[in-house]
Amino acid sequence: MSIKIKEYEKGTYVIDNEYAYVWCLKTSNQKGTDYCYGGTRTVDPTESEKSVFERLCYLGRYESGLKNYFINQMIKDNVFSEFSDRLPEGFQNSYVEGGRCIIQPKDQEAFSAISNTTHSEHKKVLDSVFSDLGELLNELDGKLKLTPDFGRYAGLADMLHQYTENVLGIDCADGGCGGKASYTSTGIIQAAETLGAAKDQPITLIGSAGACGIGVLNYLMDNQYSDIAVCDLVYDNTNAGKQSARQLSEKGIKVLHSEDRKLTKECLSRGGMIIATTVGGEFLRSEHQAMKDGTVLLLAHNECIRTEEDDYAAVDKIVENRNIIIVPGQLLTFGGALTSRIEWFYRQSRKGEYFDKPLAHDVVKAAAAYMMNTYALKSNGQNLFRKVFDLI
């Protein structure tokens, strides 16, 4: 292996690239596992080694690992049998576990180059990072597959695909599913409908200007939901966001004030259904006592709370003796992981064909309905975080 790499712990690899440390995790060495799969994110250069490793392990287990656990279970329960004649060979017998990648630039200049598509060194730095990452994925013989899905720009998977076949989310013309946000939005929308979202009830969308949030908002508007409120930091802090807020207001959408790292009292007190497609970690910092009985809160991100007893106990108090349903992100945002798995087997058995996007959206809808019926609608005031995180 020509790249500088060390095995930090069993199944955890760190590439010492010229511009960044690239952390990769595969959670399984079992014979029956087809591969491990997960997404990719960047972290600040100043984050400690211990913190990066802990985040990698959390995401590998409680995001990628948990989502693939659910998909494995749905395959076992024949949730997708109605699509058998459309699904690619191998998918219905597949077993995938969690993986993950974190890219930590070595300095702020490299961080800026990776994060900013207009930076003069953007392509040079990412090509260097992806060349080394592709070499590691090839050396692991396909047992780890990744989707580089950090940032707000497309084409990352195609850049990595230059160096390895073990990348998902590539262009549809190459048999890939493309960007994952639309499939994630489909899952969130189907979950909301299964949980009884009514067109005349309050629907509050927090993080409405993000990739997933835009998909959900467009659906609500196209289907004439009558009491929509939105909240996003960009509406308050950027010129383009302020213009978008004015346009939404003109269409009858309520635009609520936002706060960094917090779900506002104004949002939480509206009742009905609240959908938060945000970065995570805000919930327990928020005035959740403002939620009305009957509220359904979809925390559609993957780091809602820490997997620690203090956080579990805080959620216990919120749902105790109250008619409130709080749904963790892992039950909502698996659309990308599910579609990526379809992509891999599609590419193996249908080489040269365009990826079947309508099939993927149909499968995600069926999965979301199953997940809500199996977990959320049977919660009866339970703390779904305890129930879900104890599965893995």
C-alpha cells in the first residue's frame, strides 16, 4: 500500500494525506456481511483526535449501523416483496452493516479548500484526498463502501468514483442513484403522512432551506397544506435567505425567527406536526416544555441526543404522561442508505443501465410506512430513543 495509513483500532483506519487525516470505519468482519456502508463528513482541524474517533464510532454504529440494521430487518420481513420483479438481483438477500468516513483537514486553509467550491485549490485538494481514500477502499477489497456527502455541492461521489468502484451515490448515467437528499425527503414525507399529517393542521418545518428541507417544503406547498410555518438560519442571516423568506410570506407561508443550536419556543408551541431537518443536538437545549399535547415531532437528523443515560432520562420526562410522539432521525432518514444499497446491486446486475429512480422512491415510501407502523405508532408514550438505540 503506497499511502500512509495506520490501523487505529481494529476496523478503524487513518490515512495521513498531505492535506487531511482521513478516518474510515467498518463495523463488521462477519462472513455473511456483503459490505459495510456509510456517509462521509468533514470536521474542523482543531477537533481532538479523541473527539474525532468517538464521533466516527457513534456515526458508524448509531447512524449507518442502525439504519442498515433496519434495512436488513425489512428485507427479512419481506417489506419489499411487492417490488421483487423490479429490484436488482442480490438486493433481497443482502446484509450490510455500518461504515463511516470522517475527513479532518490539517489546517484552516485545507478546510476552506475542501468546503468551498470556488476556492482555487478545491479540486486539487479533494483529488489528493479522494485518490488516497480510493486506494484504501480498493485495498479493503470492497468490504467498505462510502458516499462522500458532506457540504452543499454535488459531484463528490463522481470525483471519488475516479479512484474506486466502492463508492455509492454516483451519476445515474453510470448506474448510480445520484444525490441522496431527494430519497431522504421522500422517507420523511411518507413518515409524516403515515403519522397522520393533515392538510389543515399546523405543519412546522425547521431547517427548511437545507437540501432535505427544501424537498419537504416543496411537497407541502405543492399539495396545498394550508398552515405551514418555516424556520431556518439563512432566512435571518443572508440576503438570499431574506429574499426567499419574503417570497414564502407572499405565498402564505409563515416565516418564524430562528436561533442557532436551538429549536425555538415559537416553533415548538405551534402544535400539530413539527419536522426538524437540522444538524442535530438542538433538542435538549430547547424549551421543549412549550410543546402542546398531541404534538408529533420528527427529529429528522441523526444526532438528536447523545446515547447517554442523562439524555435518555431527559426525554423520559418530556414524554411521560403526555400525548407527544418524538421520532428519532434513524427512523426517518434511512432513504439514502436504502437507495445506495439498491444502487450497488443495480450496478452489479444491470451494467450500462440508468438507475431506476422511481423504483427507489417507491421502495423508500414502503420502508417509511413500515417503520412508522412498527415503531412510532406503537410507541404509546414510550421513549423511542431508548427503544431504538438498544437495538444495536
